[in-house]
Amino acid sequence: MGGVSALLSSGRISVSQMNRRRALQLLAALGTTGLTAACASDGDEESAPVGNPVKIGLIAPQTGAYKTIGDEIINGFQLYLDLHDGRLGGHPATLLTADEGETARSGNEAVASLLKQGALALTGVVNSTVMVGIRDTVEKARVPLIGSNASPKNLQSVVYIWRTSYVLDEPGRALAPYVAQRLPAGSRVAIIAPDSLGARDVVDGFQARFGSAGRADPRIADPVVWTDATLAPRGSAYAADIRRALARKPDAIFCHFAGPAAVQFIKQLHREGYKGPIYAPGFLTEGTVLNEVREAESGNIVTALNYSADLNNTANRTFASAYRRTHGASPTTYAMASYDAAQVLDKAIRLAGSNPSPQQVNLALGKVGQIDSPRGAWQFNQPRTPQQKWYLRRVQRDGQVLSNVLINELATLG
């Protein structure tokens, strides 16, 4: 880094070779990476012809329980733009946003609004109900949607919908063999989850991969406790359902909650006296959840996710350090998947040429190849979802901060 500073201060790298913003990005992110290669890459970028401006429409919740996830999706996409001079595929890019709401109707209104404004492609979407609800609208419009969160299992046979996140049964599929190995015969697992499309996918994946393939395992034979409780101001929404599950005297709990619901669930589970292991998709402890839940300090929460902020690879070091500088917090899988959606669009728009149409971009998405992602390298499979690694994480102190600490790899799925 000192060498970069010396070259800049000496004038050996001029403003015409490297604008100030790119220089600052190098100083912040390159570290000891070779300057010669970076300058060559930058020169190619600066000399490349600038294409016509493009607009990208981002659909995310801007109110309600999922707003924090929506904020992280916006942050992730915007960070990619900030680190690439506001361009996608050589074109100046404008990011348009629309509130997805919580229903198919509100989701379709968001899609219509963004298409009316001339969006070349769409991205985002948090709620599985919204994703299913906008499917036909997107397919009929023939405008590509790179979904960066919601990914229900039944979203199949699509042409214009791609996903940079996961399929919702995958976290349960990744975690189930680990839990089955940890629990001896005669153990009992209580499963608690909201009665929603996404949660049913998660639970189905866990049950399908637990124990011997094709054979029901008695350790998870108890009926699932499906809750339709809504968040309560005093934090007692899930108490009755938790008591129902704990009455079975389980040795472990598998659950699926995220955001404010995860905060209340963990607090209430602790309040009801449960001290055993908790297994879940990583959404349970993503984002600001750990800032609000001291009860998670016991070290008994183990999760599976396609990303951990402490992954040691070049792409993640660049992404995570830039995200922390910008937002004062570690990035989540939501921000990472949105960052990757921008990266995918960057590649596809460049392949589509100087005056891309939505249909040309969609064709190009099938040719982007391997993505050098903060989660590790991945690529689209035939159903247009990532083939990627899944990681085991444990909630514990990392210095003074309660964190999702990476333990090891679980599986490659997709």
C-alpha cells in the first residue's frame, strides 16, 4: 500500500491514467495486490467506450418486518456500483427502487412501476409469496429478474428469472446430515417454523436429508409446530407454540425465523427455560439479530448458510472491508447475494453489447460462467440458481463482538 501511495504522490500515476476515485479504491482495497495488473485493468476500463445509460429496477421491502433485509439488499447492489464507477457492462447505471410490500398485488405494482420507468433488468425480492406472485408478469414482460433473496422450491421452468441466493430447501438439506450425526439414537428434535411458503421449503429440505435416505427417522417424527403468530410489542408472540414444542422434551430444536421474528423467538425460547442446541438456517442470526439477543451468547446456536463474513478469499476481503467501511457493520448473505446480482448483470450487459435489450441480457446471463464471489466461486446451474458451497457457523464471541463464526464447509448444492 505504501508503494501505491508513493506512486500517486510522485505523479508517476497521473489523473489521466487513474481518476481520484479509482485511486482511493485501490488504496482501500488492493492492499499488497500487484499495482501493475491493477493499473492495466483500470486503463482498459477507462479507455473502453461508454455505452448508453441503463436502468436497473430493484424490488425490496421498504416498510414492515423485512425492511432490514430490504435495506441490506439495496446496500449490496449499490456497493458494487460504487466500486465500479457506477457502471454495469461499461454503461452508466441508474438504480431504481420500488417497495415490494407483502403480497402478490404489491409486488406486481412494483414490477409495473419499474418497467414503466424503462428498467433493462430487475433484481431483489425478499418475500417468497411476492416472488411467486410476480413470476408470470416477469415472464410475459420478457425482462430478466435476478432474484437476490426469495427463492421458493416451486419456482421452476422459468426463462427470465435467475437467482443469486439459493433454493429455500437447501439450508435444511445442508444442515440435516450434520445434526443427524450429532444426535444419538433415541433423541428427539422439535421443529418450529412459521406457516409460510418459504418455511415449508426449509423444513422439507431438513426432513428429507435427515438420517437414512428414503426412510423416516424417529428422531424427527414429532409433528412440526407451525406457528401463525404475529409479532407482539411485549415479545410473547411465540410463547404458546414454544411451550407446545418443549412439552415433548426435545434434545434439540430446528427452527426457521429471520429478522425481528428471530429476535423474539430466541428471547422467548430462552425465557421458557430451553438451554439445549438450536439448529437453523443462517437467517436466524443474520444482520442485526445478534446485536439484540444476548441470549445467543451460550454458544448453542449452530446455523448453515451459503456465506460467512469471515471467509478468507480475495473477493470477500474486498467486499467485506468495503461494506464495513461504508455501513459500519459486517455484510450478510442478503447484501452479498445482491452484490453478486450486480456482478452478474455487469458481465451479462457487457456480453450483450453497446445497445442491449432485455432479451439480449437474458441470453447473455446463460454465458456469464463462473462468478468470483465473496461466498467462493459459483456458477448458475440449469434451473438458473447457484451451484455453491454451504458453510457451518456457530454463534460465539469473536473478540468483543458476538458473531457467526465459520466452523467448516458442509456441502456443495445446486
